[in-house]
Amino acid sequence: MHCLRFLEFTTPVDTEDAPDYLDIIQNPMDFEKMMGKVNNEEYLNAKMFLADIELIVANALEYNRPDSNIGKVCLNLAVLS
């Protein structure tokens, strides 16, 4: 069974849905990109991995209101990291 709570963060933000996203977010991150970094052995330690989780949360909170559905999900993600 897959956890659907974090589905919004599995792939890059679709700029057709959010055309201004890359104007606001300078360093996008998502789980797909993180998996690529895992596969390429780019994470030298857990701190680097957790920094990308924190980046996902920070980006989501910067782009979305904290009281929005995505904002609430990313606050839950922040608690888990």
C-alpha cells in the first residue's frame, strides 16, 4: 500500500498548473529527483538527504499558504523529518 499523503511531492511541480512556480521557487525539489540522487550516490550522509526533505517542505510552504491542503501536508512531512 502506498502512502498518498505525500503524492504532491513525488514528481516535479507541473508548470502548466503553476506557471509562476519557477519564478518563486529557485531550487525545486521532489521525491523523484531525490531518488535519482540516491541512485547516483549523491547523498554522502543522512544530513544531506534530510536537507532535501526540508527543501521540499520549505518550497511548499513558500508557494502555498500553510492552511492550504498542500501546506498542511508539508507541515506533516516536516514533523516526520
